[in-house]
Amino acid sequence: MPPLIVVAAVAAGALFGVKALKREWARVNSRLDEAERADAARDRVARPTLRKDPASGEWRPE
């Protein structure tokens, strides 16, 4: 019976480890997503909108 207890304890520990890893993974991904959204918003503000000049055919900022 003792080996069964050891196996059960190892399985419980592995389950706890997997759940903790999953939580950490989700936390890191959410922080990365926030950073990407902020970076994209900053890029949109920094980059001008371009319009094509019908006379010359060149793209120019507004």
C-alpha cells in the first residue's frame, strides 16, 4: 500500500504543478497582449495617414 500512497502524492504534485504552470502562462500571455495593444496604439498615433496624390501618384502624409 505505501507505493500507492507515493504514486498518489506524485500525481497530486504533478497536477498542482501543471495547474500552476497554466496559471502563470495565462498571466504572462495577458501581460504580453496588453503590451502589444499599447505598442500598436502608440504606432497608430506616431504614423501619419497617407493619401495618394492624384496629380503625381505619390503617397503623401495628410
